[in-house]
Amino acid sequence: MTASNVRVRIAPSPTGEPHVGTAYIALFNYLFAKKNNGTFILRIEDTDATRSTPEFETKVLDALKWCGLEWSEGPDIGGPYGPYRQSDRKHIYGDYVEKIVSAGHGFRCFCTPERLEEMRAAQRAAGQQPKYDGKCLRLSAEEVKTRMDAGEPSVVRMKIPTEGNCEFHDGVYGDVSIPWDSVDMQVLLKADGMPTYHMANVVDDHLMKITHVARGEEWLASVPKHILLYKYLGLEPPKFMHLSLMRNADKTKLSKRRNPTSISYYSALGYLPEALMNFLGLFFIQIAEGEEMLTMEQLAEKFDPENLNKAGAIFDIQKLDWLNGRWLREGLTEEGFVARVLAWAQENDRFREGMKLSQSRITRLSDLPDLAGFLLKGDLGLTAADFANIKKVPLADVQAILETAQADLEKIVEWNVESIEAELRAISERMDKKLRDVLAPLFIAVSGSSRSLPLFDSMAILGRSVVRQRLKSAATAVKLGVEAEKKNNG
């Protein structure tokens, strides 16, 4: 094969559990690079300093490696265009922002968050699209200097044409036209000196010589801003490809509020990475019936970016289960299967830590499956009846506890025994309930039993994504019970 100048990237933000949507976009870029003998790059986009954490960055890297994706350049292995973490590139962006401002394409904005929120609320009330109204666009150079010299906080915004349309070609959607009057005057540089996603994205893609940008269709509306930034900086934009979002069978967006979406959830439940990549890869190829089971190499061979479906990728869990079953039965030797089972049970030290907690709580080794088996289970299959006999906690209160805990535990930055305990104690105080009354339904929701391993430790071992799904499933089951009670009493 001849050398290729094709360079593509996946650029996740480390602000939460890695989403299967990230794997979906990463796989497309990986296969595109393979097909074109190009280079696949990983870049961490952590311009959101308040939500980005080293823990989530590690999870992103681990999850994509588990998926079987390999990158030629990235924050963990370096490369000729590093650093590959935006927070390490903060010193780079200022000159580009200054170039835009000096050329008259950007301006300083001193509007406070309170003023901006009032502005957007008034626009929404009037049935208008919320966007910046241009107040600071009219400030004189002297006034800008005076306010900056006084230390008044400000951001830099980009100017947008007032007439006409932005017209461009997308590799999936074809020719696209977006009116300029629908495009906001995007903030480019925040008050803390960090660039926004849009500014850093354009500069980094240029400096890293990215030739093709493939990302989710939710970014299609942002292309005019990016094209304008390339124009303001005198740079050649890459080719754009916007992939349809993964959706549920009812065409609603795949989200963690409704579905398990974390890569770690599918890993914890014993899905094979080969099966998950096989399943996601089928969205990018055309095959005949009976050809569904494909390796990464076969996916790359059949990959066809010219014939993508714009209707949406349906995340059909039954099809994933079917593919995973085939991979378990047909894709592994007997020895390989046993090795995978042992590796899965020991993932994240789940088996070891579970056994350590179990030692002081059993009289026979045969007690272990009943005591600690929940650590290796998928759906616990709970119903409202499993929660009906908790002393002094009515079913309606159980529902409130489960729903509150599910939402509040999401706020934990680092998932460990100490942070889980602290948050659950805080929840009991906020709900004005005794701690034992809050923990009792959580104990059942997480372990499936009223007698099991310590709750905080169990939640830490299971991991954020599995606990989230168990609490959600339990809350749904209890809600049905509460509704049935109301109906019977009504």
C-alpha cells in the first residue's frame, strides 16, 4: 500500500464515564484511517476545567483500549504534534485569538452571566432563538482598554456575518446551507484564559494536520463557526463528515437517563469487545444476511464511508446480545473462553475485593455464590415486592430514595468507598431521614438481597455505571408498585 496523508482523530472530553457513542465515532475514524492507510490520533479535549478529571481521562483511555482501538499518537504515547491534551496546550491558543481580534473578526465581551441569562430568558419568552445580542460589539477601543485595565472580567467572541448563508459540503449530508443569522457569536476565549471547544478544536486540528473530521451529527450546526474561524485565520479547513446519532428503537436519542450507555457497563456485564465493535461496525458497511459476524480486519475491508445511512443507527440490544453469544460460542476456543471468563471476573479487582469482603461473613465456601454472586450478575430482576417489607419505609419513600440517590451519586467526581459514603450520608440529611432508612432500599437495589456485603464497598467494586443502572431499574420497578398501590387504594 502507498503512504497516505489522511489523518483523523477522536477527541473525547474526560467529563464522565466513556459513552458507547464515543466508541462508535472512534471506530469510524479508526476504520477510515485503516481503509486509507492513514493515521488515527487520540486527543483529550479538557477545556471544561470544572468537569474534566484525571480519573475520567484514564477511563477514556482504558475503555478505548478495551475496545481494541489503537492510536498512533496520543497523550499516553506522545507523537510529533503534541501535547495531545488541550490543558497542556493552553499557551498555544492566545496568539490565534489575538490574530482574530486584531483583524477585526473578534471582540471583547464584558457581559456578566446574570445579564446573559436575562437576555436568553427574554429571547425564549419572545419565541426567539437564544443567542448573543451583540451589546459589546459596539464598544469603542478606548472603552475596551479602560475596562480591561481596570481588571474587569471579559471573554472574546467571534463576529458573524449578518446576511446570507454558510454553504459547505459534508461527507454524509452532501451540500448543506445554514443561514448566518442562526449562528451565535461564539465565545472563543473564556475569562480564565482557556479557549472554548470551538477555538481549540480548530487550532488543534490545523496544527495536528487533521485532514478529515468525522463526528456526531449534533456538531453539524457548529460547522459555520468552524469554517469562519479557518477563514479568519487564513487556514484550509478539513473535510467534514457528520455521522447519525445512535438511537433507541423508538428513534429517541440514546442517553444514560434511559439506557446503560457507558462502555464500562458493557464490559462489566461480560460483553466481548470484539462483539461490541462488530455490532457498531455494522452501521458503516453493507453486508448480506449471514455475514454479520466480522473481525476488525474484516470491518476495515468492507468499510464504505461513501454509503452511510443518514436515518440513524439503532442501538438494538437484542442484536448485540445475539452477536455477543456468537462470539462467545464461535469466536473463542475452549481455552480462550476460560481465559476470558477469568479475566472478566477479575476486571477492576472485582473478584479479589469481593472475596476479601466475604471472608469474615461465611462459614462454608459454598456460601459465596449467595453472598457475593451479585458482583458478577447483570440484571437482578427486582420487583416492587422485593422492597415491600423494609421496616418503617413506605414504598413511595423507597421510590424517592432510589431516584434521589441515583441523581445525586452522579455528582461524585471520584468514585470510591469514601466519596460514596459521604454522599449517601449527605442524602440522608437532605431528605431528613435516618441513614439506615436510606441505605436499606439501596442495599437491595445494589445486591438484590437484604443480606450481603457492605453497601459502600459493594458500590465501589461494581463501579459507577453498573450501580447507576441497578438503581434506575430498581426505581422503575418500585414506581410500578407505587402506582399499583394508588390504583388499588383509589
